[in-house]
Amino acid sequence: MTTDKRIGTVQVYTGDGKGKTTAALGQALRAWGHGRKVLVVQFMKGRINYGELEAAKRLDGFDIVQAGRETFVSKENPDPEDVRLAREGFELLRERVASGAYDLVVADELNVAVDYGLVALEEVLGLIHARPPELELVLTGRNAHPKIIEAADLVSEVLEIKHHYRAGLQAREGVEF
């Protein structure tokens, strides 16, 4: 049975395996295919030739914003620029969620930004609880905080069993980015 009333949930994709962002983007593409407006905010990512950026340019109503630099972030000593970009990204995320303009919002790598201290856990929990009830909110990234897991409606852990990086195969365009 289908209804017009939409009830949003909070989904979390976490774990050490490959595929968290891919799962979230698949969910976003599915929503877009049904006429939903989608926003993806990518924390700790910037200026890399990600295929999803090119695809989104062709999909009206599917927006991707990067909130990071191309370089890796030091967990022990994050660069002030990384902190600034994460903060700006989170403010944009909070504004867009509150706007009601989107049906599905993906906060890609937000779990990592929290784990690295770039975004405060309390702010993320506040965002989860203040989101419009019809909004589908998806958070990705390793090391999801237990309080985020508790606040979520769906949590999937992506487990690495085997990875081609271990055999020396580097990231490939169109597959890993």
C-alpha cells in the first residue's frame, strides 16, 4: 500500500568496508528517480574528480556540495582550513535541511568529521532531532558515534572482508572516485 504522506528516517552507513558513500548515492539516485529533490554534502572531500560530481551536473534537482580539501585530514592535528571548511559545510547542511527544499539529504563522511572533532556531536544530534519529519537524512562514514547510531532508524555496517588496496591496486576513476 502506498500513501502520499512521507515519513522520513535517519539512515547511517558506517564501518571499515568500501561502499558507504556508494550506498548513500544509490539511495539518493533512487529518490531522485522518483522526483525527489536531493542534496549531498561531502565532508572532508574537495576538488577531486569524483564521478558523482559530473553526474549531478546532469541531474536537475540533485545537488552536491563539497566541504573539504583534496588532501587527507590529520585526526590528531587537523589543519585550521579543514576545521573551517567542515564548519561551513555543516552550517550549509543545517540551513538546507531546515529549508524544507529537499526530500533526501546525504551528509557524506559526517561521521568521520565528528570522529575527527571537525563537527561537534551535539550539533549533529541537534540536526537529526530538528529535521523536518518528512526528510530522509543519510549519514555516512566510519566510526559512527554510538549516540548517532542510537538516534538513527536504520544502521548498516559495511565490513571489509577483502580489499584490492591490500594487493596494491590504487583507486580507479569511475570505480573508487
